[in-house]
Amino acid sequence: MNFAPLPSVDAAQVPLDGLVLDVRENDEWAAGHVEGALHIPMSDFVARFGELTEAAGDGRRVHVMCRVGGRSAQVTQYLVQQGIDAVNIDGGMLAWDGAGRPMVTDDGASAFVL
């Protein structure tokens, strides 16, 4: 079979108002995440798929994020197959942090990538 290359984007190129979908687990999210991101752990993704389709309902591009890009690549591939405009964030949160992009925590502690 011939697979199309997975659409991806550099962490530094994600627009500030872009829709970021974080598919990391709860402990990873708690350590640090992109402000305003939609958090649906990969383990819950199928059950919570409607939350994403609602957030992206206006045809917004979905920027999919995990720690390094493996889980998000799988989710991106699934979304593309569903006809959703989705791109994988190359290098995930590690690249986001490395690019100096802002991160937050829910409790106000210093954010880091777990």
C-alpha cells in the first residue's frame, strides 16, 4: 500500500490561536501544557472523539501534540482518515519547549515536559 506522508508542522510554526489537541496522559498534562489546548488522552480518544469534532467543527486545523510525536502521529493519521484537517506537531512538547513556546500548568506551578 502507498501511504501519503503524514502532514506535520514545526512546533515554532503553530499559530498562537491554533487549535492544539494534546493526546498525552493526565500526569503529562499536569506537568505542563499549551494554554488553551484541548486535552483528550490517547487512551480516551475514541470515547471522547465528539469533543474534538465539536472544537474543530468550523473546519479549523487541528495541531496534534504528544511528548515526542509518536502518539500524536497515530491520532493525526486517524483524524486525516476521518476527513479532519489535522497536522502532527513534529517533536511534540519537547520541541515546543525547545522552541521557547509558552507552557502552563493548572495549579500555577512551573511547567515542564514530563
